Amino acid sequence: MKRVLTSILTGVAILLVISSCSTAPKGPLGPGEMRLLRLDVPENGNLKLNIVYPLTIKFKADGHPEVRRVCFTWSGDGPRCTRVKDVKYGSDASLDVLFSAPPDHHLVECYVEYVRDGKVRRTNTVGSYINGMM
């Protein structure tokens, strides 16, 4: 009985942690605000080393904020920032960047630096698992 109760409590705790990490602010955007929704990685995240891939970042924005750059981190390394290749505004807003996979399996996270009220701001962070292979 004690093992069952411990297993149930552990499962509930894990679900609470996962759900709290996966939620993003869902309120309305402030004037000029930009919020990332997800990071789309080609090849189901199985990327070959030494090849540059286009990554797509989906977002919502109030207006057309000026995007400065996208910054990536993985396994505590970074941030490594790059210029944006292409930005599309509207109901299906996205931006494209070029990315070269780090070796091994990593959770790659990114955020965007953009201009709001004349100041450079930073968005929320989104991520995806990537497996850099030979």
C-alpha cells in the first residue's frame, strides 16, 4: 500500500512539474509585445552534424515588432545568437533562422530579441529536442 501511494504521489508531482513548465502566458499581448509559441525543427530533430538547417519559430505579436536576433542555448552552453533570415507577420506569424546542430542529444532552447518601446526586449523561451548525428 505504501509503494502504491508513493507511486501515485510521485506521478502527480511529475505531472505538475511538466504542466507548469509547458505553459506560457496566455493573456492578451501588450502593445508591441512578442510571444514565442513553438520551435519547429526539421527531420524530427535528427540533424546531421556540419549541415546548416532552417528552423522555424512560430510566434504571436502585437503589430510588427523589429526582430534583432535569435539566441540559442543547449546544455548550459550559450547563448549563441544569430540574425533572422525571414520574418512573416500575421495570423500564422513565424521567423526562420539557420542552425547547425550540436553533437549528441540536447534540449535546444531559444528566445528572440526584439524592439519594444524603443528598447531591446527578450521574449519567452521555447525549445525542442535535437539529436546531432554523424
